[in-house]
Amino acid sequence: MKKTITLAKGDGIGPEIANSVLEILKKAGADLDFEEIEIGEKAYIAGAPSGIPDSAWDVIHKNKILLKAPLTTPQGTGYKSVNVTLRKSLGLFANIRPVRSFPGYVPNSDKKMDMVIIRENEEDLYAGVEYRSSLNTRIAVKIITHKGCERIIRYAFEYARLHNRKRVSCIIKDNIMKITDGLFHKIFKEIALEYPDINTDSIIVDIGSAKIATKPWLFDVIVTLNLYGDIISDIAAEVSGSVGLAGSSNIGAGYAIFEAVHGSAPDIAGKNIANPSGLLNAAILMLNHIGQGDIATKIENALLKTIEDGVHTADIYNESISTKKANTKEFTDAVVSNLGKLPYKIQVVENNAKVMKSFDYKAAEENSIVECIGVDIFTEDLAEPVYNIVEKIRKGQKNLEIKHVSARGMMVWSEATDRCSTNVDGLVRFRFFAKNKTASNLDVIEVQKLLNEIGMNFHILHKLYLYDGQEGFTNMQGQ
């Protein structure tokens, strides 16, 4: 059955590589119709504050599938990324980026690599929740939910099983971010028990990134959080030879977007030298997703044959390896001429049209005992020494008692030592605990009143909870 796809040709080199991909899809016999929309830079200029006009949303919601060339977000404040808006608005929680290398055929692609990076797509620091909380301090909020972790991790294991992948690696930084990354790692280990046929390991993101750069053959499927996934995906793409070769898919319960990994590259727009392979690989992922795996296989093998033949665009051209430095049109023609042919040495691709089943990603409700035992209150740069403020608080405190003071996570005063550090800068956190082990809303209000009376201008308040007796907060450095 013919499928109608929403098409955004994008900005910069977007229209050139989109036209290249459309020609290859047509010549390969893809059973597709396209309905084009205008989103991105031109839409911003035309007055759409999100870069996506209402008419474009109507088409996206109707067709469910979007093939998207790179977009430009205008520089300057007030402009939100169209890519992030699309992913969040459509519930595209999973970003999938397959990466493989071509030793001997693509310059700088000398390490064996065939991995899939599955990245959580909606949460983490990319939620974009930031504040300027004082003259001297900016804050970004890292948001991680149980549901978000559970569904992306389970997706990774199901993907591995469906595509006969043997290992799933979890990349985190829970040695530092024990609550947020700690939750992701905990759920990974729990879900891994349900897939005894798949090997697993867990790696801290810094050494994991180093291993991707130096020993990429160690990895099969990687599942990780949003920021780490974005970084390691580009590392992997560069190790494969060029970020211009990589395509990706963004998958949700009802919608999917397929796009190149690279940006709009306005510096080479209109020069007929851009590499369309990234968007073409995205289109291959799209064809597999909608069940046209035979066409996807034909196109992918034609692309591999073209790379093997040494017909390379400028970004991967090397006179010692390549046979022809092709412009965009010439590269497109070479892929079209190779449709129906197979590479001789690069591993041939088999039909890979495997559609993921649907899951109920709603995390199970936890019957936890939740107790509020205190509060953290952040104030701006202090007008007087910490110890003076502590003494004023002690004179007026009631159920909630001052126990610790910290700046940038480092303890500068503690009741236990009753000594102050001079290392006080930016927002300062005052931590209070309840005498009677329970802090009510009224207790918190009383502390706010007290701080107001002694002249403190507080900015952020966060209650401290126990969940089944376990602390839902971290200690301060030096505590």
C-alpha cells in the first residue's frame, strides 16, 4: 500500500540532499507519496514563533511519518530548536542511530564498527529548564523520570533481540550523579534480568566515550541518556569516517521522524558538493520502519556499492582511496546506477524490515512511604559572613533547624564542626532538618518568614524527602 510521507526539505544544504534522496527513492521503486511542508528558518522569518506553522502541524499529524532534511535555528535568544520541539510535541522518546565503518573504503574509517546508539530523547538537560538565579549563577535542571528510563531501556533490549544483537551497554555517570543517572542504571539492571539471552555491561560516560573512539568494536547496542547520547553519537559518526554518512530515526508511540545526523551546513549550500548519504540512510531506516524493506535493502546495497567503488563526495574523498571526487548530482547518479547491484567486499545488507511491537511504557506505581524531613533554601550572594547569618537563623528557628550550608555543592558550614569556609560564591544553599523528623508545609513557611525577617532574598526552595526510608537527596561535598 502506498504510504504518504511528510517531507521537510529544510535549510542550507537541505533542499539539495532532499532532492537527491527523492530521486533515488523514485528510481528504486519506493511506494511513496510526499506532502511537503515548510518548517525551520523560513517559517521563523514568516512569523511562526516555534518555526513550525499550524498548517505544517496539520500535515504532520495526518501522515504520522516525517522525512526531514537539516534545519537551521536562527541565532540569538528567543529561538527554540525545531528539532527538539518536534521530538517533544510528538512524544518521540527514542533516538536510534546506527553507525558502521568502512575500513579501506572511507578515509579515517579504519576501525571495525557496527553499533546502534539508542538515546533517550525527551528528558535530561535537554528538557531546556534553565534559570539565571542570581547575578552570578545560572542553573540547568537535569530531569529524569522512572517512566522515561523504563521505556527507553526496554526499547533498547527489544531492539537488540529483534535485530539479533548480542549485547546492550548502558552508558551513565552515576558515580557523580547518583540520583538521576543512578535511577537510569538501576532500571537498566532490573530490566536486563528479563533478557537473559542478551549480554550487558555498564560504562561510565567518560571512559565509554574514549572506548568508542579507540575500540568501537567492543559495542553492539548502546542505551543512554539524552546529552551523553548526543555526544557519543557524533564521536561514533566521526570514527566511522564522516558525520555526513549517518542517519537517525526518532520513534514514538504514534509518530516517527527520520533525519540526517549532521546540520544544515549553510557555508556549502548551493554548491552541489554536499553528501546526501546521511539523509539517504535516514530514508532507508524509514523504509524499514514502514515495511518496505526490500526497497530499503536495494538502496542500501547500492549506496555501499558506490562507496566501495570509490565514488566519494568531497567530505570523504581521499586520492589514495577514492576513484572519483563526485559532486552531489554525480554521487546521486552513481547510487541510482548501482540499484540492484551488490558490493563485492563490504558486507551485503539483508532485508531488515523489522517493525518494533508496541509496549505499555507506563511505569508501575510504587507503593512508597514518602516523608518530608526538611528543606533546602537557596539564596543569592550573601551580604555578610555565613556564620553571622547562621547565628541569626538559630535565634529564630522552630521545628526546622539549620544543619548545613553549601555553595556550588561544597559544604561551607556544618553544625557538626561549627566552622565556616571562606569559599562562598554564587547561590548558597541552607539545609534545614526537622527536630521531630517530619516537616510540614507550615514548618517550611515559618523558615521562609524567618529568612525574610533577617533580610535574606531566597531564590529556590526544594523539600527533602525520604522514600521508604531512603534519602531522596545527595549530601554536600565535604560533609
